[in-house]
Amino acid sequence: MQLRFYANMRTTVGRPLLEIDEAKVDSFRKLLALLVEKYPETAFHLLDANGNLRPDVPIYVDGRNPRLSSIGMDAPLMPDSVISFFSPISSGKLNVEVLREPTYRKKE
């Protein structure tokens, strides 16, 4: 499966593309868990304080928004799925990241 990262997500992960070939990653929920495990800084961009997918982050699985699926986060993934991660949607004067609490930032 192929993960594509754009804008801030690309900067956070440190690359535009990531190939995942782990058989245990068979749902969108499991993919997010793996991504946050391998790249902890992605949690700040993807998850809210309760561990739910932020509503302002555009993500597409094979060109479709998994939030619109009747099974949502448990949407199945295929070995050839393409998942695209974009930066949060923002408008106005402030960037979305400025408004968020740094819940998942590592303490130094």
C-alpha cells in the first residue's frame, strides 16, 4: 500500500511517499495507529485529544473520504490501496496548527 503526503504532512513524515507492506494493516484505523507509532509527530496533525481523526484533515483512501463510508475508520484497505494525507484545512488569518493545543507534542 502506498501513503502519499502533502504540505505539512510531508514535512512531518520527512518524505513524500511511504510504502507499507504489513499484512496486519487491513483497515484505515490500523494504518493510522501504525503511522503514529512510526512517526509520533503525525498524531498532532491527525488526531484530536481523544485519539479520533481530526475533522479538518483531508485524507483519501483510493480517492474517497473514509469518513463518508458507513464503517468510517474501519474501512478496509487493500495491498494496492493509495492513501493521501493533506494538511489541515484552514482559512482566515490563523493557521490551524496555531489554534490547536500541542496535545501530542513530546515534552523535552
